[in-house]
Amino acid sequence: MNFWHMQIHPGNKDTSDVYIALNNGYIGLGEWDEGENAIRDFINRMQIGDIVAVRKGPTPIALVEVIGDHDEFNEENHEWIRHIRKVRILDRADDYSFIIPKATGTLTICANPTASTTRVITDWYSRILKEKEMTTIVGILQQKKQIILQGAPGVGKTYATKEAALRLLGESIPADRSVLNTQYQDAVKRGQIVFVTFHQSMDYEDFVEGYKPAEGADGSPVFVLRDGPFKRIVDACYGRHADEAFEKAWTSFLESFEGKTNIEAKTIAKKTSFYVRLTDNGALRVGTDPNEPGQYTMTKQQIKDWVLHGIEPGYNPSYAKGVGKLLQDTYHVPPYSPDQQRKPHVLIIDEINRGNVSKIFGELITLLETDKREADPDRCGAQAETLSVKLTYSGESLTVPYNLYIIGTMNTADRSLGQIDYALRRRFAFYTIKSSRDAIERFYEGKDEELKNRALGVYDRVYSLFHPQDEGEGYVNRDFDPDDVMIGHSYFMASDKDELEFKLRFELAPLLEEYRKDGILVLDRDDPVFTGLLGALGAAR
């Protein structure tokens, strides 16, 4: 696959003509004296599957994929187009503010992968691919409410759960992974995302509610009823933990005064600093001078009413709101909004097929179906089949809220896949994330070319085990779909040579050995194909 950029109209033509061509599914060139090379490349060098950035000067218009061979064009109203290719529009740049730098010529192939022109176009393409997959996943979740992201090791399932969860919460997705991880952790602290890993010893008492050992008031052992992660996030969906969250934040706030005379805060409107002092009797006094005891008294209830319920403080509102904002920013108390109690919440279940799902969910498995949940006011049509169950230990009535989304992950190379029974499969949608050579290419764009070639070379060699070039059956056990077990692209991504060689030798090679022992790869231990590959990974026996 090659990347190109082109200007498909003469400079004296209106851009609307370009949209006519694109809307009819083609790009094209005319014939002019200096255009011999461009026309030859368009006819002979451009291939089906190539990606073309259509532009007017440096301004991007659309990104398209070539889907047809060269053809002649003789429409009278487009006399300046004589050579065309059918294309599929991937994205339009109507709302974008970037430019394609150094974009000259009528048709140019992006031959230098490190050039700024190439980087802009390949980054544009990468965003489209990622956006398309994420849009599909989030769309499924909004419709079905729960999904299992399945795939082989290393395809990026865990990262995909984080991004999908944040999209459901309505957050913007940054390009920087570290920033995304920070946003994710903030959502976890707010209680909008809960992460749990299933395992063979987990049961209903761990996941929903159950009695756990504790120490009584007199020091003797007792059993107390504890909520599990599922019940906690259900309560959070209904806003039942807002008061508890504030009380914890308030306790931490008071503890932060230890060893300090005062704490600085800022007003929300003007960002003016003021200082909060904790008196001996536990009251708060505020003022603008850090060396004075403070001119005004403030109550906990003032702050709490504004933070949790949006009630305007009647006395010194700027100071009360400023302390409330401090609690929100420092201790992750969610900010108030009229619909505060019903914001989306996401439960992420890692390795969902490693647990005994029937044992863990118990009677709640029935409630997961979309039409058995609490009725969603934003959906058209009545949901008359909403069900509740009485919990085994507390006796409380529980209905699965409409604003709870569940994302599970599942390793398709794991033979415990059979533990996912039909009852669960019917209630979850499934989406397969596949290993991607393009992801490796995009990762190394603009980086060390030798490192990129090493990673792609090994990937291609591993890929050939799962997808042979000839008509043979290859080396994958017939019980598995090759795409379900092809090792993920993250094993081939590294920042430098040492990291890549470490991954290949100490992560990839052992995984391939496990595949062989587990019967996923049907190869003898001493098969030259296998030993040769291990040698290429630096793991020769």
C-alpha cells in the first residue's frame, strides 16, 4: 500500500468540481504538456488499495482509498478530467484545521516515510482506522449495553477497553497514551469506571455481595456483609454513593491541615487566591491574607449542598464554591450537574472467560438483557419487561440500571474459551480485535527504518505460520481460526533495538513455544520451520 497526495483540478477550477467527482466515487487527471509523469504514475504505478489525500494546494479536502483500475473518462461537463480511478471516501476534511505541508505537484507519491508530508497523511489515515473501530465498538455498547472484546494476546484489548469506556463517558480522546491513562484513572477514582479480573476462585460473594471476615469491636472475629464491585457500581449508577464520596473527601481534606497553618484555594470565577484555616473547634475560617485568622466562617453543609446538589451558598458563595472545587479536583468528588446521578458508568471485566460466569453472576445473569434492565428514558418505545431480583444475602431488590455498560475481554487463544456458555453469549455482543501489520507500520512511521524492517520481517515470518502463502493448510490446529490466535502486533513494537530483541526473545519466543505445547500450532519440537523461527528470534535451543 502506497500513500499519495494529489490536486485533481486545474488552479482555475472551482473546488466544487472536486466534490462532484468525489461524490460520484472517482478521482481523475486531465492531459497537459507537463503532466506526462503524473499521468503515467496514475495509470501504471497507483494500485488498488493505495491511499490518496486529495487537496487544493496545502488544504486537505478528503482522504480516499483506490478501489478501481485506471479508466478513460469522456464526460463533457468535466473536460479537464480524462483519466479516472474509482475510490471510496474514507474521510472528509471539512472541519479540520491542519494543512499538508510541502504539498506540491499534481500527483506525488509519499516515497519518504519520515517526510512531514507523509507523516501528516499517514497520521490522518491512522486516525480514521482507529476511529472506525472505536465507533463500531461504542455503537454496539450503546445498543447492546455489554460487549466482549476478544482476540489473541497482544492485539490491544485492554487499551481498547479504556478508550471505549472513556468515549462512553463523553470524554475527548487524546493522542497521547499517557494522557488517556490519566483520564482513565481519574474516572476510576470518581467511581465511573470499575475494573475487575475474573479468575477460577471468584464467586458471587466476591462479585455481588457476601459475608467477609472482619474484626469485631471487642477484637473477636466476626463476619460482615460486604458489597462486591458489581453492587458498588450499580449503586454508583443510581447516585447512592455521592454522599459517601463527599464524606471521604471531607475527612481527607481535614487531615490535610495537619502541620499546616492554612490551605490555599482559588475562587472559581476570578481564580483569586484565598486561604482556609481550621480552627480548634473544627470550624473553617477563610480570608485573603495567609497571615490572618480569616474574616469569614464557612460551614461544611454550605460546601456539601453546592457540591452534591448545586444549591447556591447564601453566604460568601465565592469561598464556599472555591473549597468545593478544591474537593472535586483533589479528592475526585464528581462535579454537580442536573443529571449528575445518571451519568454513564462502565464495568470492565478482564479475562471474563477465566471465571465461572454462572457462579459469579448468579441470578443476575437474567437482568443483563437490555429489555430486562431499568427502562432507558432516551430510548424510543417502552421497555415493559424490566425485572428486579432479591439479592441472596442482603435481601435488597436490585435492577440493572440503564446507564451501566459492561466491557469484557477474552483471550481467543485460551482453551478455556469453552467456559463461555450460551446464556452469557446471548447477552453479550462479541467483537474481535485482530493482529495488524498496518499497526506496526504506523507505529514505526518516522522512526528507525532498520528497526521497523526488523519488526516487520519477524512479524511476516510469524504470520506465515498462521496464514501460509501456498494452498497448504499451514500449522494451525483446525479447532482454531488463524485470525483468532495470530499473535498481536504489540509484541513487535519497541522504542529501540534492545527493547525489540528483548520482546522477541523473552516474550514472543516463549509464547510460540506454549502455542506448540498446547496444540495451537501443530509442529514438532525439532521441526526446522519452528527451530529456524526461534533462531531468528534469538531464542535458539
